[in-house]
Amino acid sequence: MDDETRTLLCGAYEYLEQHQMMLKQVMIVTFALQKTVRELGPEAEAIYAKHYEAESRGPINAEIDQAMRPLALALQQLKRVN
């Protein structure tokens, strides 16, 4: 394996590793929030559903797309190397 390929793979792996750690934290917070909302009852569940729907159509989707661009570029470069 040449140095450029090794560097690209190393960078992609580090990127994935960092995002995996962040995803783990997001999952913990999400599960805790869902359980809390459930305990609070139907009114809290309805409020949560309303906000969830609004946020799922909000600007965060564009932010997520931007965050994924570096990985997509690294993968495209890796495909060109092969």
C-alpha cells in the first residue's frame, strides 16, 4: 500500500472513530430522553412528537450533510487511487 492510500485510510478511520464516539453519546441522550418523555405521560409524548417533527424538517439536515462531506471526499479520493 502506498503512502497516499495509507494516509487516506488512516484519515477516514479516524473520522469514523470520532463520529462513532459522538453517535454513542447521541444514542445515550436520545434513549434517556425517550424514557423520560414516556414516564411524563401522553401530553409530554405529544409535545415531543411535535418538536421532533419540526426539527426533522429543519436546518439540522443541511448541517449533517455538510459534516459528511469530508468523508465522502476521502472515499472518492480512495476510489480514484485504486
